[in-house]
Amino acid sequence: MSLLTVKNSTPLCLLQDAGRFGVRYLGVTQGGALDWVSMAWANKLLNNPLNAAVIEITLGGLTLVAETDCCLALAGADLGAMLDDRSVAPWRSFFVRKGQQLRFTQPVSGARAYLAAPGGFDALDVLGSRATVGREGLGGLDGTGKALREGDSLRYFGAAFELHMLPDHLIPDFTDKRPLDVVLGAQIGQFSGLSLFDAFNSDWTLDSRADRMGQRLLGPELVYQGKPMISEGIPLGAIQIPPDGQPIVLLNDRQTIGGYPRLGALTPLSLARLAQKLPGSQVRMRAVVQDVAWREQVGFLRQLMA
């Protein structure tokens, strides 16, 4: 058994895995890593199962102390990680000696870093997952949905003896200006023509009012002209349009049902890109057919499994 002790943390440092599935009929949401691509690469660097539990570190503020010699892997955002007085770049595994401190300071590029340990971090399994969902009090170290706190001990039981680095051509570009891909939804024909034009031909600014439930977009007002809706199930990435006309992209900790009309849903790869953008960033949306989204997803999974 190897141990890391939490010296400093914030409410945004969470234990996550691929999420909690098959329980939405109970009103239990999915949870899991917002940038599932970076989480998967962090685990891949250690030959872990791709859904092994990792630490999702948002915006920095985490300090860990190694209680044993170990090998860890880091992917996702560059949050100014320091191992004692030496910087640690993401997209690689690295050795840590007993007593060394690993600190995440502030964003340099991207918003969320993912730290993996051999075999994955150990925690109580709740409804098939270790993913932390604070609102529902599920997951995390003790299964009650708490963020990492000072004094917590993070255990893992695997071992890694070789260092690996992700090839440059596989590293995501967090400055990528490509539009976010949207698979159109059932209510798309009930928005005004001008709203549909604006939705896919305007710059949208990421509001600071964002959390793991959803990301609000600021821009032109979108007008829904259909009848009031009955609440229905909400998929990951759904783009709801509330009465103020400003879209909300629903993320991993979303509610399971809702009654606002939807433009559609972001594709999984676009959701991972959105998770790495900071408040104030600008994005555009692009309508795609489901077959295109599926082919891109399969292409990435082939890279991951190679």
C-alpha cells in the first residue's frame, strides 16, 4: 500500500472516475471526470483501467505529501505543478520520493488537471462508482460526497516502474478555437429562425456562474416559440434554454430531468474541451449529425487503446 497525505486542498479537488451509470431512474446523477479524455490519458500512462479513480484538480490549490516512494501520472491542464522546487509538466508519469510535496498552484493552460496513481486511488464504491457528487452526498474517499480535505490519506495498491510520456501529436490543444459540436435535439424546430442563426453563428462567453452541474453561456437571446414542456430526461451535454434565453450546458452533476427546451447536446469530445476552458473564454457552436460525432468518438478510443 502507498499513501499520499493531503496538506492543502479546496472544495474543487475531488476524487473522480468515469461516473455512475444505470441509476438515473433512481434520480441519481452520473458524476465523473468533466474532462474524461484527460482522465483516461492519466490512467493510460500508468497502464491502469481507464475508469480507475483519479484526483480532479480544478484551478489549483492542492498540496500532497508522499508518505512512500511512488510513481504518479499527470494529464490535463497545466496548473503550475511543483514537486518541491521542480516543475512538473502534464501528460507524463513521474517518480516521487517519500517526503516530497506535490503542489498545484494556478492555471497556466486549461482549468482541470487529473492525477493518477498505480491501480487507481482506493475509496468506497457507492452504486458502482467512486465519483464524488457533493449535492447527492455520494462518492469520494468515504462515500459521502466530500471534497478532499487537509489530513485526508489517499491510498493505492498498484506499482509502476517505468516512466511514460504522451506523444506530442496526441496531446489535446486547450487553445483550440474549433467550434463545439452539437447534436441537434427534439425542440430545435421550435426556436425562432433568428435564434437558430444566432446560436450557431455567434461568439458565446463562458459565464463565471458555472459548476459541475452546468456551464452558462452569455450571448444573444435565444427565443423558444413552442408550447410549455413536461419535464423529461436530460442527457450529458444537453443545452437547455431557460426563459432568459441564455444557454446552459448541463454537465456530469446535472439533475436527471428538466423542463426547459433544448437546442441539442454537445458531443462527448466537445464536452471534454469545454471542461478545460476558463470563465471569460469565448466559444462557438456547430451543428453536426450523430454519425459524425460517433466516428470522432471511435477514432479517439482507437488512439487510447493502441
